[in-house]
Amino acid sequence: MDYHVFKKPRTVKGKTVHRWYYYYTDPFSGKKIQKVCKGCKTQSEAYAFISALPSIYTQPKVTISTIAKYMYIPGSDHLNRMEKMGKS
């Protein structure tokens, strides 16, 4: 799971109030980023909140068609290498 839920006490107007937060590690900087779960009163609401958030690690799918897209274009490195090896 990318996001982690926890409860943290805060002092608001002299009273201690417990709020739900979530944190995640930024994939580029490696820092932990902490944010509040807006409108969450219970743990189940906090888990529902983070399940609606987008994924942090979005990597495009690599398929054979994307790899071989420019492989057989005249003048490409692949065809030049094949010609040097005596293949057509």
C-alpha cells in the first residue's frame, strides 16, 4: 500500500482533538509527506479516503510493440547491425 493511516493528537482551542492523517514517501525526493484525511472521524473512513487517492507509483506498461516500434525502419540501428552481420 502506498499510503499509511495514523491518528495524531492536536490541540485546538485548548482541547486535545485526535485527527486522522496519512503519509507516503515521495518517490523522487525520498521524503515522507504527511497530510490530513479531510472529514474523517473513524479509521474506516480514513481507509476509505486513502483508497480513493491515485497511486503514487505510476509506471507505464512496457510491451513488445512499444519496444519494436522503431526497430524495422530503414536506416535504424537495428537494421544497420543486421546488414553488417550479412542478414537482410
